Amino acid sequence: MEPFRAMRRKRQQLMETECVDILQQATAGTLALLGDGDYPYAVPVSYVYSEGKLYFHSALAGHKVDAIRQCDKASFCVIAQDDVQPKRYTTYFRSVIAFGRIHIIEDEEEKLAAAQLLGNHYNPNDDEALQKELESGLSRMLMIRLDIEHLTGKMAVELMKKSSRLHD
């Protein structure tokens, strides 16, 4: 059996390039892990996307870290748009979900590179400040990598209609 389901409403499915665009532009999402007592644990986190991988930072210990060490399967959700349409009782949304294997980065060079990616995502073009931040804080944080195995995205039907009219 295929581990990832096909989307039921295929006409609302975003192309992979659209999903990647959303991941590159957004700044936060929700990381879902298998937590204590096998309860799902979903936590909002900052992240950066690069070349099929998502990178996160973390304290050295905590629920998230324990969950990652316990089970390497994870999913990550980003809501790129969620415009409430009160009179229609719906929202015009665009969202992406990534599934994959998550790891704490042990290699110091990879950890530094991931931290630099993350820092530049939130404060681009300030290498000097980032270098100072990493010199003082990198030893007190973990860097985490999610290797994406499956990526899917969806948008509201109404946005699909609007989008197709623009391309006609």
C-alpha cells in the first residue's frame, strides 16, 4: 500500500512548483510529530525551505526533541492564504503539507549551514549580525532537518476558478 494518499479533490491540487513557492515564501507552519503517549503533537514553528528539505531550530531539550528522537516520521503544514468569506460560510485558502523523515542534525558543518539558511530567511543581507548571533547561540540550539518524501497542496475551488480565468 502506498504510504501517501492521492488527493480526493484533484482539481484543487496545486502543482509541485506552486507548493515549493509557498514553502519558500512563508515564514511559519505547524510541525506534527508523534508525541507523548502516542498523541499527535503539533507545534507552530519558524522554518526555511531549501532543495527539498525543511530546516527548523530548537532548544536542546523538550517535547519536540523527544518526539523526533522517538519517531522520525513527521508532517508540516503551511497555510499561505485563508480569506474568510462570511456570506459564503467558507474561506478562500491555499495550503501545503509536506510529509517526510525528520532528523536532528549532528554534523557541525551541516548544522551551521542550516542555521545560516534560517537566519538569512528572516534577516537577509546582514551576514555580520548573523555571524555574531551564531557565535553566541549555536551551541545552545539544535538544528533539525525534514527530508520531504511527499508534498501536496490545495486551494479553494473559488481560487481555482479565478486562477483559470487569469490563464485563459
